[in-house]
Amino acid sequence: MIKLNEEEKESNRENDFIVQFKDVTKIYSGTVALHKINIEVKRGEVHGIIGKNGAGKTTLVGIMSGIIDPTEGEIIIKGKKYRSISRQRAKKEGISIIPQESQVIPDLSVVENIFTPDYIRSWGNFINWKKMYSKIEKVIDESQININPYTRAGDLSISEQQLLLVLKACFIDNAQVIIFDEVSSSLTKKDEEVLYRIIREQKKKGKAILFISHSMEEILEICDLVTILRDGKVIAKEECACLDKDKLSYFIVGGEYNYKEHKVGEESGREEEKESNEIVLSVRNFTKFGAFQNINFDLKKGEVVGLAGLRGSGRTELFKAIAGIDLADKGWIKIGNEEKRFTDPAQALQNGIVYLPEDREKEGLIDILAVRENLTLSSLPCLLNKVKLINLEEEKKMATTLVERLSILTPSIEEEVKKLSGGNKQKVLMGKVLSANPIVYLLDEPTKGIDISTKKEILKIIKEELSRFAGIIMSSPGLEDLILICDRILVLHKGEIVGEFFEDKFKEIDLYRAVQGVRDKFVENN
Amino acid sequence: MERRTKVELFLLDNLIWLILAGYFLINALVTPRFFTYNNIINIFYHSTILGMLVLGQGLVLMTGHLDLSIESTLAFAPGIAILLTTKWVPGLNPIIAIILTLLIGALVGLFNGYCITRIGINAFLQTLSMLIILRGLVLYLIPLAIYGLDETYIFFGRARTFGNIPVAVFLMLGIFVLFDFVLKRTPFGRYLLATGGNARASYISGINTNKSIISAFVLAGLLASVAGLLAAGRQNAVNNTMGDGMVLLSFAGAILGGVSVSGGKGTSIGMLGGTLFLGMISNSLTLLGVNVFIVYALQGLLIFVALVLDRVKVKAEELLFRREMLKKLGISMKKD
Ligand SMILES: Nc1ncnc2c1ncn2[C@@H]1O[C@H](COP(=O)(O)OP(=O)(O)OP(=O)(O)O)[C@@H](O)[C@H]1O
Ligand SMILES: [Mg+2]
């Protein structure tokens, strides 16, 4: 009797599994992305996946959602076995994914994007727009994600595009498995909270959630259990309740790295050369209607200034206007001894301003060129020999050094960038900007998608090396990175600078309130 | 990586040359009169004109655009230059005629590039209208042909040097080698590829993408006028149908040579291989007595073959790497 009971339980548990992987292996040219992976996805459970850049997270969920074909192994969906599944099959089985590189159709509106390809139809098979609009408005109300459904999707910021896909997966597609591939990496704190709430609600509805992230806090907060991947293998599967950050980081990196909260750059003897008073960039009355107004600030050499703000606060727009990508309407910037307004990025680069874009796919990388060619793209003029030809030896050396310093995981420097994992692409982008040697760095979310071990290293490079010869302005969706390395933080709200905080007065709660637009006594108005 | 894999990868990268060599060997065995000194020279000689167009087209394709007008430029540039120096302003130095030819080609390219980048006209439509306009003008201005050109003007197209090798062959090889250098070793070449790979990202990286695109069109026009110079020289005449229909073959040659139609990829040496392959096919089939129109159709078929070939290449590469990986895994699995 007891035995039977157990068997029953066993089969019940089997029923709880929506998707199961048995010994799934994926071999790419140049890499073994997954090696004999076993994993189960269960109803009503939030399953975290964490691991270094290139560990195989995206490949794993790509196979599960039918985007990538596995080389070997078995996928079991609700008891049925498959060698590989097509995207259509995955959709039919209720598997939805919000991919790492957001994939909206830029020329369609938000509504169209959300309902493509399953438009609501009325009789006669006509698309029923009215119904779709009323549905989308209901969904937006319910989810409290603040997006205008009538804008063109291409005009949304990256984080908004990702939220759009979250809406689609959670409220429109009738999904049973929802996969989040680093969705929170570009979300601000406020959006993050909305996302967590949505995930918890979905969990209560009995959906299975797979949640990929590089943030240990986040994983520990919202996941029930976490699978840790390293070099394409499952290193551990643990209940989050019995984990802490130390243990988790040990699993992720494998003991070679000691996770400790400390302020980057504190122990290095950089203090004495700090605080030069040379101003490298001044921004005055800078205005772009509808994006930001009346921006005034100075940037000194050796200074790291943080730019904090909500989604839509105008951070990216401000960066782009300074770098001459989008034109400002009023005001000017001063670099060197001239007051000007750049009208194209080449001009800005010549004057010593380099911009690291927020959107690495569309604006950052040339993905069919090699890692080497991308890394040196902005610094070719420094790599010329006497007869103005590219010095290939020097170029190779530069690329190799950058690959090592930023721990870019790639089979060789000649690999096409499109074959790298998301985080490694971001590192290439970072490397490209590093090698340009400007006097002002504009870094728009530079560490997005980068794993814990390299992130520290990159923040350190920004703080200790870049700032030696240049001034830096950087933004980040969360405040932690900014607090860690900035000398000063400017808070943007609805396109205006509403607060300025100095290193000795960083208090997360005050900053957080300023970001939300609460003006109080800490705000030194300009 | 194993030595064998490396060699195989190298061969895959230069697949067109491998095919060329194979095709050459087969013909040397089966096609009568193919494997003779004169015929081989002939293949090269007959590839020179198309070669210039292939290279020009390839450069434009690399930036992510296309140029249909080059075949009309081929007739227009020498046509106007000759009319100018012999009919309109008689007695001008033939050297000036050569310079004018090149200048007109470059100007046509400049106009194309300018309209496409600054005014934002679609490249297909812009160069299509140019194709028709220039051909129309040539047909109007040159009712049939202008025969009997100056010695100096026909030098590049007609003269032969030691071993009876035409000057044009050296010119072509020189230009291809030069562009191989330009693409691999100069920032200009790198920016060209980057622009084709992702124009927006290149622009934000501080590359003057408009300049890259305009330059590609100027070079395409220039190379088309060189082709025109060679064609006029070979026939000792400027004929109003010169170059007619060659633009399609220019696509075939570029794609066979490994240029990506969506931009960002391609090498000059590859395009030389593509050109010679097209030349060799038409030569061997003619020797075998195949109808010229069938030869033309077959060359068209090669565009399709080229695209398939590209896929095959990617697949083969994957297989090679997979074999390598499995071997590595095998070793590591034994270890643990
Ligand atoms: N199309 C491809 N061709 C070749 N190799 C690939 C391809 N896609 C991924 N890879 C390789 O597979 C490995 C795993 O990649 P994957 O994208 O799954 O990593 P990830 O864990 O998602 O990393 P990240 O945190 O950076 O997003 C990487 O080493 C990557 O270089
Ligand atoms: Mg990933």
C-alpha cells in the first residue's frame, strides 16, 4: 500500500514537471555551450538560473523555447519526448520567452507588437482593433506597467521594450512556462518591483517561471530554487532558502573569487592624484524639448559622475545629445576651450568624447565583424604605422590584451561578435570604448549583463584607470554601482537635474527618493 | 586546434579558389584546346572588363547597397570622353581623354552616392534610373559606334607586353591586389565593412558612414570607367551597347567571391576568384561549342549556386568544429 502511494506521488510529481531536459548537449563551432544538462521545470515554482557570462544560460532557455536546436539529448514536455522542438511547438505547449536581446518589431506600435501574430479577430476574420485596444488598456492597468500602447515600439527604450514583452508573455499569450532572460538587467528599481510583483502573481496562478539573472540578491529574493551553471554544466541545484550570497558566489565562480562588499578603489593609493581641478567638460543650459531641460554641470578630470534616474528621465537622451548623436535644441557644451554643440559623433570623438550606447545590438557592435575588429574600431587612428596602414601586429596585441583584461570568453579574437554570449558582447563593447582614449567617457549602463566576477573588475578599471586621464559620466539602472564608484551623483527626474549628491553623503534612501522625484532638503538646486 | 582542421578551414575560406582549381583541372583534361598558353592568357584577358565591374559592385555591396548603373557607366564614360576630345573639342590630347573617362565614371558614382546618402533615395531606384538615363544618352549620342580611336587611348585595352600577355591583365591583377590591401590594411577599408555590417553602430562609433558609402559608389563608378576604357581599347571603338547586361554578372562574380549581399563581408582576392571562375566557364563552354545564350543562362544560374555555396560553407565549417569539439570532449570524458 505504502509503495503504491509513493508511486502515485512519484507520478504526481512527474505531472508537475512541465518541461524536463535529459542529458541535453549543445555544441557550437568553437564551444561546448551545454554538456549533458538535466533540469526540470515545475508548475508554481520560480526557478532561477545563474552563472558567469557564457555559462550557457541563454542556450539552455533557447533550446527550451524552440529557438535553438540541441546537438544531443532529450526534451520531455508534459510526458512527451522530443529530440528538439520548433518554436511553433513550444508556443503550442505554452512556453513563452522574453529574450536577452529584445526582439520587438520596431515599425509596429506597441499594441501591434503585443498581439502579433495572434490578433484578436471578429467574424469574417477581420482584425478587431477596438477589442485589442480595450484589452491592452485593461492589461496595462492591471500590471501597472506604464507604457503608452500607441507609440512605435522602436521608439521605446530597451527596458520598455522588454517590459512590453513581459506584458505579452504574462497577460496575452496563455503561457504555462515563462522564461525571463536577464529581463531585469536594464530595469530601474521601480520597474523591478513591478516585475517582481508580476512574477509572484504568475507563480500563484500555477505558472512555471524560469528566471535568469546576474544579481544574486534578486535570485535569492524571488526564486524558490536556483540552478547554477558553469562552463555548460550544472554545478548545483539548491533551494534558495538554504543559500546565502557567499555560498552562491562560490558556486558561480568556483572558489577562485572572494565575494566581499568593499568600495572599489579605496585601498589603492589613488587618493593623492585625485581632485585635479581641471574641468574637462561643461554643460550649460542644455535643452532638448521633450527629453531634458536646462542641464548644467561641470565634469572634472579624474572624476566619476553618476547619472541616476528613472526610465524616461532623459539619461540616454542627454548622453546622446552631448555625443552629437541626437541634436540638442538649446544650450552648449564646452570641451577644451571651445563652446559648441556637436552635430555628429565623429566630431565628438575627435574632440575627445566617446559614448558607450545603451543598446549594444543596434547601436554598439558590428556583429558580423570579428571581436578584434570591433575592439579596435574606435582606435584605428592610433594603430597606424608610418605609411598610414593598420599595424596588424599592434592591432592583434591590443585586441588580445583587451580580451584578457575584460575576461571576454571567445574561442579566438577572430570570432564573429554575433556568436558571443550577451555578457561577452557587452564586454567587447566596453573594450572598444576603453581603447579609444578620450578625455570624456559617457558610459550608458556599461555593466549591463556582465557577471559578478568581471563586473567588479570593470568598475575597478573605470574608477582607477580611466579616471586617471579623463572625466567619466556613467549611468546605471540601479544605484548600487553608482554608489560603489562615483564621486558625485546627479539625479535626473523628468529631464531635469533634481539633486546632486557627494560621495560622503551617499545615502541610498535619499538617492532613491530623489530618483522618484521627491525634492527635499538634500537637493541643492542649481 | 589540429593542423588538419586548420588546413581544412583555410581551404573553406578560399573555397572559390578551390573550385576554380578543380574546374581548371577538369577542363584541362576534357576540353580541347583549353590547356594551352594562349587560351589561358585569353581567359585572363577576357576577365579583365568583368573583373572591374565585379570589384566595383563588391565594394558597394560591402557597404550594404547595390549599384545597377555600372554597366551603363562603362559605355557612358568612354563615350563622352571620346566625343569630347574628338568631335566637340577636336585635337585634345588622348591622355586627357583617358583622364576624362575616369573622371566621368567617378562623377557618376559621386552623384549616385550623394543622392543615396544625403537625399536618402533608395540605392536600387537611384542606380536603376541612372542605368536607364546613361544608356539612353549613349544610344542618342552615339548612333552606332565610334571607330578608330587614338593609339594612346587604346593602349590599356589592347597592348601586349612580354610573353604576349595583355597590359590589361597586369592592370586588373594590380588593381585587385591594391584593393586587397586597402580592405585589409587601411582604416578606410575597415570603415567600409563596418558601415555595411551595422551603419547605425558605425555612425555612433564615430565613423563617417556617409563618406564610406559615397566612396564606395565613387570607386564603383571609377572602376566601371576603367572597364569602359579596357572595352573601348579591345574593340578599338566605343560601341553604344557596350556593357549591356553585364551588371548581373557583376553580382554573380561578387557573390561567388564571398561578398555578403547584406553588407559587411568580402575580400578582393575572393572577388578575383569569382571573376576568373565566370571567365573560365564561358571560355570552356564556348570551346565546347555551347550556344552563347546558354552560356549566359548558366552564368546566371551561378548566382544561385553562389548562394547555396555560402550555406554549404557555413555548414561544413560547423561540422569541422564539431568534430574538433567532440574529440576534445572525448579526451576530457575519459579523464573524469
Ligand atoms: N551562435 C553561436 N555560435 C557559436 N557559439 C555560440 C553561439 N551562441 C552562443 N555561443 C557560445 O555558447 C556559449 C554559451 O552562450 P550563452 O549565450 O548560452 O551564455 P550565457 O550564459 O547566456 O551568457 P551571458 O550571461 O553572457 O548572457 C558561449 O561561450 C558562446 O560563445
Ligand atoms: Mg545570455
